[in-house]
Amino acid sequence: MTTPTEVTRPHGRVRIDSYLDGGGERSLADDVLDGLTRPFKELPPKHFYDARGAELFDRICELPEYYPTRTERAILRERADEIAAETGAAELVELGSGTAAKTRVLLDALESAGTLRRYIPLDVTESMVRMSAETLVREYPDLAVHGVVGDFERHLNEVPEPLGPRIVAFLGGTIGNFPPGSRRRFLRQIARLLGPEDFLLMGTDLVKDPGVLEAAYDDAQGVTAEFNRNVLHVLNRELDADFDPEGFEHVALFDERHEWIEMRLRARRAQTATVRALDMTVDFDAGEELRTEISAKFTLERATGDLAAAGLELVHWLTDADEMFALSLSRLRG
Ligand code: SAH
Ligand code: AVI
């Protein structure tokens, strides 16, 4: 474990450890240097989520076309008591917790089961960790919240030692945003947070009709397009760059061979952006694309294979009646 750059205790039952100062910008700079100098330009999706990006993501979750959030919430509502009984969890660690909206369903079930003691949200968006911590201690009078502001690819070691049996929740299908090689590596790191009594509860979006998938990532109101372009606003602000977000078109395509959605930004015309903080320029030909996200879709076989590669075995596969989305409950292979 390393020392947090900042520890705050805004309330007797809340502690927030922050690990991002400086490191966040460094990693953005590294990702720009690495991803925008290649023939096929690419940026990792974690840079979408500044305060505006987090707000846009929340709006995406409410869109009629974006079925994952409401479907996962419905599965949780139906199965949370069973999950609470099976796990007997005293704490819930949540990776990429965001507003923790769906988390309440799990917290309610664990509270009713009488086992809940602590919630540990980990997210790169500091405002989200603080806001959800402060709201949740008001809503749950016996709950302690230990928030971690950090990058789950770099700061999983900073998750505090367990107080008792735990569930590590990784909801929303965010596991699909990892490229395939690093997805299994990341699952192995998550497995290190688990002891023999602990469980991973992971949300995975499922393979389905490409039309349904593409609509979910290219909504009629253009909210996802704005979310996609937000990464350019982040670069402009954080690295003193001058990308023209409106000079790029939002593209969302289902790649049937890889079974993933790709989001890209396509240059509407030839253009050059300057990234002053890195003393570099980035040229785009007309029609050139920058890949900003993949969102892999799963089958039971794919999820089981990924979990097995991380030393985890499936305990329950929980889906909705239409098999749009699945939650897997897994544990260390005995
Ligand atoms: N779990 C919520 C939010 C999903 S959106 C839900 O199911 O609705 C993805 C979340 O992961 C965002 O809150 C984003 O800020 C966070 N995130 C993305 N990349 C991250 C990273 N590398 N480290 C920590 N959090 C990250
Ligand atoms: C966070 N993640 C699971 C979302 C997804 O569906 O891949 C991010 C998102 N991108 C566009 N819309 C939503």
C-alpha cells in the first residue's frame, strides 16, 4: 500500500483516501503520447469521466435505448436478497462505483440481512466518491464508508483490509471496456482482493441483435455522442490542447467478429490539434478515426472462461427473462 495524497474525514463514518493528485494527469499525458502517435489512434475510456462526463454517463443510463442500467437494476432487485443470504457480506467493495445508484439495492439487502458494516467505493471521479459517501451515510445510519479516489488499474492495492466477508462488485458491464488481454489480467488483480469467504459480483452485457446494441451506443438525442466527444474537452482542459470536438463525428459499430461495440471519433475534415502541455501536434486526415472505447459483449462461455483464467469459479449466473444482461456471482476456485 502507498500513502494517499490526501485523506479526508468529512463525517465521523466517512473516510476518503485520494491517490490521484498528479498521477491522473500523468497517465492522461502518457495515454496521449502513446495513443495519438500511432497509425490507428486510440485513447482509453477512463478519460471520459470528468465531472461533465460523469453527468453525461448518468443521462445515458436514463435513455430509452440504453437498456443495460435498467436491466441490471431489475436483476439486482429480484436477486439481491439471495445474494445477501449466500454471501453474508459485511462489506461491499465497488469498483467504478459512479453515483452508486444501483448499489443501494445491494446495501438494502445486506442491511436487512443484518450483516452490513462498510461500503468501499473506488472511482476515478472524485466528486462521485465524495457525493455518494456523504449521501449513503445519511441513508444508512450504521454504515461506515471508506472511499478510494483512484484508478482501478493502478490502485487496487489501496483497498483497505477486509472487516469480514466481502462482495467485490463490478457493475454496469465496465469489465467490457477492457481490451481482451488486459481484461483477464485485471480479473486476476480483482481475485487478489478476495479471500475464501468472499465473492465477485460482476455485471456483463450480453451478445444480442446488432441493431439493439448500436442504438444503445448511438441514441437519438445525441447524449452518447456528446459523452464520446467529452474526451476531447478533457484533453483541451487538462493538457492545454485545442481539439475541435464538433470537428468529429460520433461513430458506434458492433464488431461481430470480436463481439464488441467500438466507439470512435471520426474527423469530419483534415485537421491538426496542438497539445501544448506535451509540445506536440496531432494530425487527422479527413475521415480518420480515433477509437475511444470498446464495450465487449458476453456469453456465458466467454464470462466463465474469463473468470476461470483469473482462478474464479461461477456460483450463479443471473439474467433477465430476455437475456439482455447478466450478473455473475463467483468465488475463488476451491
Ligand atoms: N458502476 C456504475 C458506473 C459505471 S460507468 C454503473 O454501473 O452504472 C464506469 C465508472 O467507472 C465511472 O464512474 C468511471 O468514473 C469509472 N472508471 C472508469 N475507468 C476507471 C478507472 N480506470 N479507475 C477507476 N474508475 C474508473
Ligand atoms: C461504463 N460502461 C460499461 C459503459 C458501456 O456501456 O460500455 C460506457 C458507455 N459508453 C457509451 N455508453 C455507455
